Amino acid sequence: MQIYLPIAEVSVNAFLLLGLGGIVGILSGMFGVGGGFLMTPLLFFIGIPPAVAVATEANQIVASSFSGVLAHLRRKTVDLRMGTVLLVGGLIGAAIGVVIFNYLKSLGQVDLLVKLCYVVFLGVIGGMMFVESLRAIRRTRRGAPPARKKHGWVHGLPFKMRFRTSGLYISVIPPVLVGVSVGILAAIMGVGGGFIMVPAMIYLLGMPTKVVVGTSLFQIIFVTAFTTLLHATTNYTVDVALAVLLLVGGVIGAQIGAMIGTRMKAEQLRILLAIMVLAVCSKLALDLLLTPSELYSIASGAGGH
Amino acid sequence: MLRLAILLSLLALPLKAEEVVLGLSRDKVAITATFEGSEILIFGAVKREAPIPDIPLDVVITVAGPSLPVTVRRKDRRFGIWVNTDTVRLDAAPTFYAVATTGPLDMVLSATEDLRHRVSIPRAIRSVGAASMAEDAERFTEALIRIRREQDAYQLRENTVSFDEQTLFRTAISLPANLTEGTYPARIFLTREGRVVSRLETVIDVHKVGLERWLFTLSREKPLLYGLMSLAIAIAAGWGASAAFQVLRRG
């Protein structure tokens, strides 16, 4: 069934969009990522104009992460306090990131920088997670006890706060810093930042993997809701018809994803996320390295970015 | 008496040997939510006062979408990776363009007439000043045409106008589903030996209706309300799915 999208001004297959939304929703509920880094290229591929794809998908992520958070809230795997701290940091970071982005844009070649950023970050994060979770799986197979949490310099910092759900008693400074840096990256790279936030929470803050997913989704809701409003009021590029088609699949997928996630072991979850991150990374790297079949690309409008 | 009057008035008119009389199967295209493209039948006749001349006529029909500025970028290899290096901005390129003819375009229309009336696809794109943006600016125009032809947005349909008895002509232009809103000018040229002997222009009105119209207007006129509505839908859907799954698990 073909549906004509009023803002994108293209006609697309409704079932294809429902399916896409569903798959990305499952990943979102399982890993606590927004899924924007997967959805954007898929929407480009089926012919949605890039500006509309980026804006609309932010709206769809609001729906799937809200659905996911509710599922995680019922299992008490959302650290609301930690989420709020990260969110405050994230908003500050996003504001700084927008300034940096505009500065880079004035220098030109921002697209390239964004892509290189993606490849480097995804490669490093994915690689580290993959190695770590592989080791963890081997260790549990051998039956050795899990490594004790290290008490490093992080624990000597002031402004300590108790995060009951995560079972942590740490200074608020590291979470705020993590929030700020992810916010900056998210604004520059144009994504919600879930796939950077999740590993940062696991490895830098030492949060349990189960809690990380719900907490990440919690803060993604606010970031993407803000992005949606920004795009709707400045660029008029949110296509609500497209969003509805994607989010119907997305919210159902997120529920299924959350259900799968709770049945899996933490290190299995981490290794799957690592594989996914590495796959996206290599796809982007190949795009940069291989000779494209069409050297020219078209952007509507005189401006573009 | 009446016949005489008509005859006299016809004689009084400046004598134009051949003229186009035109019909369209529809002059309005409504884009609804389930719009899947549309086919428009363009038909007409040649009106003459004199017997059919020996040299045959040809018909060229064009339908164009609204013209918009377009940016074309080209990738090049730098330090081993492919990056966008050159950019050319074209002043105006139609979002849709179709040319239908009775024969090969370069046979039925001379280069001079093509230049004057902007009939062929490359001529329909306005690229003043493009040459100053890159050394080989015409390659960018070619790329635009190549990409849009693959999407069926640009169509060159030679030999698709049927022309009976040098008088009645007709052709069908298929408008794709990915249509931009606006007025689509349709032009009909009668040519003989490459020269235009008569032309006629009309418009096809393409516009969104119903829900499509309402959403589009809302997004432009009350963007904040539109944005909040989108968020409300998202939150409601997220909550709805969660509630539904809870019921499912209990049941």
C-alpha cells in the first residue's frame, strides 16, 4: 500500500515503513540506543529527503524510547536519578556542541568530519566492548568469579550521591562530564547519542548493564523530543505521516526488544551491541574507502549543508 | 446568414495557417494520502483553413513541474577516502519534466528553436553562473539529468505522440507518485522542418487535498503546535503499546 507523505513529498510503501520501524524498535528496546544511526541511512535509501529523515526519525525515537522506558520501569531497571544527572549534562553538552558544529560548518567539510567522527568512535567503542565482553563470557564459562569493582580516583571526588537502582555511591562529577561529552558529540554527529552513552555508562560509571538500557532510553526521550521541536519550528521537516508509520512499528518493537533483553545475560547483550556498532562502523568506513557507483549527489535547495 | 458571418469573421482574422486546439483528460491532479501517480492524456487537433501542405508537421509536447534551485555535489578521492569536493548550484531545475514527440527530438526541432523555447531536458534547466563554480559545470548538469531520469522525474519520450492524418494528435504523460505541489505548465509545439509554426500553453494544477493539505498547512503556519502534536502522538503511541503489551502478558 503506497502512502503519499505530505512533508517529504514522496510516495512510499506503508508496510515497508512499519517493518523498518519494528526492527529498529527491537534494537532500541534491547540495547537502549535510539536507533537513529541505523534508521537515517535506511530512510535515505528508500528515497526520503535527508532533512526530513533526520527530523522525523527524532520524533519516532521519542515514541519507541518512551515505549521502551515504560517496559523497563515495570522491571525497575531505570535509574531515574542517574538519568536526570546525565540529562542535565547532556543538555549543556548539546548547547556547546551546536556552537562547535556551527563553527565547523563555517570552515566547510563538516560532513566529512562527522563521518570520520562516526568511524573513529564506533570503531573504538565497538572494538573495546567486543574484546571486554568476549573476555567476560570466557570467564563465566570457566566459572571464575567476576572481577571486583575497582576503587579508583573516581571514588575520591566530592559531591557524592547515592544511585540506589544502579547500586552506586559516587560523585556526580563523572556522570555530568559523561553527559556533557556525549551531548557535544550527539549535537555534532546529529544523533541521540545512545550508542555512545550506553558504553560510557557501563565502562566509565560502572553501572550494571541491565539498568543502563532503561536509563539511556530515559534520557534519549528528552533529547529527541527537544530535537523534534527544534526541527519542526526551524526547518519544517518533521513529517508526521512518516513518523506515525515508523512509530507504530517502533513502539511494538521496543516492547519486544525489552522482553528479549531481560532474558539475556549482560555480557551477551554487550557483545551483540558491540557487533552491531562494529557493523555500522565498517559500513561507514567502506563508504569512505570504496569507489562510489555515482560520484554526483543532488540536494534540493540552494543552501544545503 | 450566420454561416456568412462566421466566414467573414474568419476571413477578417490575420491568416494563421495552422493552429493547435487542445484538450486534457484532466487539468487538476489531487494528491491524496494514497496518491500513486497519475496519467494525463493530452490530445488535440490542428486547425487549418488551407489544405494540408506537403511537408509534414510534427508535434512536441512538454510538461514541467515547478522549478527549484538544486545543489549538485561531486565526490573525489582525497587522502584515500571519498569526499564531496566540488559543488555546483543550479538556479532552477524543474522537479518534473517530460518531453513527448512524434519523432526523434533533434529531427523535429532545430537547435535554435530548442534554445528559444527551452524544450529539451538540458535546456529546461537554468544554470546561469554554474560555469564559475567548477571547470566542468556541464558535467554536473548531466549528472542531475542522469539521476533524475533514473527516478523517472525526467522523461524523454520520443515517438510517443500519435499523429493521425496530420490533424489529430494524442499522448499520455505519466506523472510519478513523488510529485511536488504546484502548477505544471504543459506546452504543445507544432513544428515543420524543425521550425515552430504554432504553440499553445496551458497548466495542470497539482495540489494536495484533505489530510495532506491540512498537515502541510499546519506545519508551515503553526510549526510549534505541529511539533507538539507530533510529540503527543509519539508519547501516546509509546504508552499505548506499553499498556497493550501489559494486558497481553496478563491475559
